[in-house]
Amino acid sequence: MLSRSSLCAQLHIDAQTDPALLEVVEVGDGNLNLVYIVSVAGRAVVVKQALPYVRCVGEKWPLTLQRAYFEHAALVEHAKLVGLDRVPEVFLFDPQLALIGGFMT
């Protein structure tokens, strides 16, 4: 697992960085994931978090968060096969939060 500190490292920020400097924009309107572009000082990353349910239905239609693990594993394996010029570089994976972070392509 890559730590959340790797997100800070990719954006060149630390705990002393003023949060007001960060721009966080939710993109997409999907029903299975939350997707954000986080940027600061010209650097940007994509952060994707799997939801434990279908958003348009709610908690009565639960989903497993384990799907984030499989997506992460597939991205890493695809990068090995075809290179990072065709697959986003994943620098963050947090299975407890079902969170994947990568560079925008």
C-alpha cells in the first residue's frame, strides 16, 4: 500500500501548506465512485474513491469496496505491460478507504 503522504509528495505540499491553496474539483457524475482532481501550483492528480453502494439508489444497493483493489491491481499490471504512456501512474492506494490516486494523462 502506498501512503497518503505520497499524495502530498506528488503535489509538493506538506502539513504546513495552507489548504486554501488546494483546488479540489469533483469530476464525473458516476454512481459507483467519487472522482476528484486535486491541484496546486500547476500540479494535478486524480483521486478516485469507491463508494460502498450505488449512489443513485443508496445504501439499500450495497457494493463491495474490494473492487478498488482489483482496479488498482489491474492498473499496475497494465502499466507493466504497456507502459505509463498508456496507463495512469498509480502512486496511492488505500484499501481501507478504497482510494486510488494517479497522475492525469
